[in-house]
Amino acid sequence: MLHSAAPAPFLTALNHKDTRPFRVLHVIAPAPVGGLERVVCTLVRGQRSAGIHPYVVAVVEPSALEHPIVAELRDSGIDVDVVSISARSYVPERRRLVAACRRWHPDVVHTHGYRSDLVDSGVARALGIPTVSTFHGFTGGPLRNRFYEWLQRRVARRMDAVVAVSRPLGDRLVDSGVTRGRVHVVPNAHTPRVTFVDRMAARRTLGLPSDAFVVGWVGRLTNEKGADVLLDAVARFAGPVVVSIVGDGPERVQLVARASSRAPGRVHWHGIIPNAAQYLRAFDVFALSSRTEGTPMVLFEAMDAEVPIVATRVGGVPDVLRPHDGILIDPENPAALAGAIGAIKSDPLAAVNRASSAKSRLREYDVGSWVEQYNAIYRDLARTTTAQ
């Protein structure tokens, strides 16, 4: 059983004019790659540059190899406590988080993803530490996943602050019972971190034809990401259109079968590629065919690469990609997706102009101001708790 520790660490600091840096402990159960993981890496690096001390607890499955996100964080000089346990070892996980809190004395515990929200946020509350959660998006999918997301929304009601990465996501959290004053909409930010490989070199690396019209897709092969919609769209083309799919996931087998029947010989499956963004210039079009999104990091990367974009009008995508930056379509509409791809193919000059506009748009998603928005949320928690 956990017992409250008094007083909260930042209260001691404020009451005694302690000048030590503010400390934030991030808790994540990372996948091998993904937008959530990219957000956490970018945020902790930005916080350290801003004078905050970030720490990370990473809950991972036992493996002989170091998790790639853990390796990236450590290479950046971030203190990481790796909790290597089986999927349902919740009691040992909580004990390790208690130990991490007592070792690092965080002012705030910031959880990411439904496992961390459900399993770990209560540990911080029991220790008297304010809690923040970033909701990166809901994926729906199988019944079990939807149940976990329902539980996550209920847990969010007890958080001191909840960050939504898009306006629709923030509205959904309020509709599910989270107090509006605790919900903060903070779209993700972009930091230039990629040296892009030129078009022909990228195509050689990916094994793509040098003279083909290539539609690129990057993401997890799960239902909410809509790779099946892209395959159905490409099946409508009679000409030489090739699809390059980077990523992996539970739906790969079904999608490969779908491609074999509807677009035989036209789909290249690359699996997970480390630092895949560097090869984005291999594509004539970047397609984001998702059924649901938050504010996807891969969209920022495609904008940075100046690749013409067609994207579904879901989540925070329309807030980032304006009509003169790319082509927006409704989700689950292969005909509209095929039409948008065809428009880029038939008018490459207009596509290049939109891509250039999208690149300029990235200035509005500066990491410095984004990190400051998070820091302001933390400071508000400190002031509120001090006043109590």
C-alpha cells in the first residue's frame, strides 16, 4: 500500500526558496517507433535546454537489446530508469516508480499513453506529486483496446492537468467528463532533426524504381492508420503508380494479402526502418490515410521534406495542413484519395508550390514555444498547490 509523502517536493522548494531546477518525471511504455515516442524524446530534450531537469521511466518488455527510444534518450544525456518487466507485472512496475520518485524527487509526474495513465499515475497521486498526462490520440480498434481507452478517459478526470495534442481531442476529453479548466490543447511541435537523403539515393536504398510515380506511406499497420484505404485507392490507377509502405504492425498479413489481390506487384513493404524520415524525398506523394489522428509527427516530417501531401481531414491534421499546403480529403474514401493522388500526378508544379508552403508553415510549430507551454502548465500546478 502506498502512503502519501508530505510535503510535495516543489512545495518545499518554493517555501524555502530552493533554487534547484524544476524536475519532471516522464513515464512511458514505448513502442519501437511511433509519434508518442517522438514527442517524448523531443519534449525532454527541449525541457533540458530550457533549464528543467527531465527524467524518464521507460516500461519495456524484457529483451537482450536496449530499446531504441531508451538508447536515443541516453545518447541525449537524459536520465532513464528502465523497468524491464512482463506485460502484466503491475505491482513491480508501481514499486519501481515509487523508487524513482524517491530518488529523483520530481515536482511533476507526466504520463504518456494509456498504460502509464492507468498503472502509474496513481502512484504519483499517492505520493502527493501533481500529475499531468498528454493524450496523443485514441485509436479505437479491438474491444479490449477501446475498453482501455475508456478507462484512460475516466482516470483523466483525476489528473491535475490533461494535455490534448489537438482541438478535437480536447473536446472529446471534456465530453467524457474531464473538467474543462484542466484540459490544455497543445499541438505537437517540430524540430528539424533529419538530414534528408536525395531522391535518387533514397530510392536506391528503398529498392524503388527510379522512374516510377511513388506514393509513400509511413506508420503503424493498424486499422486506425488506414493503409487499406490507400491500397484500395491505388488499385484504381491503371498507370504505373507504385506504393512504398514503411512500418509494421498487427495488420501486415491482411494488408499484404489485400495488396496482392487489388494492386499486385505495385506495393513495396519495407518494415520498420530506423530514422525512416530521412528517405521521405523518395516519394512523389506522401499519403496520410488515417481514420483518426492527434497531431501526427510524421506529417511534420513530410512537410519538412517538402514532399507533396494528401491527408485525411481528421484530428489535428486540418489545423496543421491548410488547403494551400496540401490536399485534404475525408477519411475512408478511396475514391477521393485516388483523385487527390491523380491531381498531384497531373499537376506537379501546383504540388511543389503547396509543398513549399507547407515547409514555411513549420515555423509556427517551434519547439521552444511548445516547451514553454508545457512549462507554464507545470508552473500553474505549482502555484495552485502552493495556494491550497
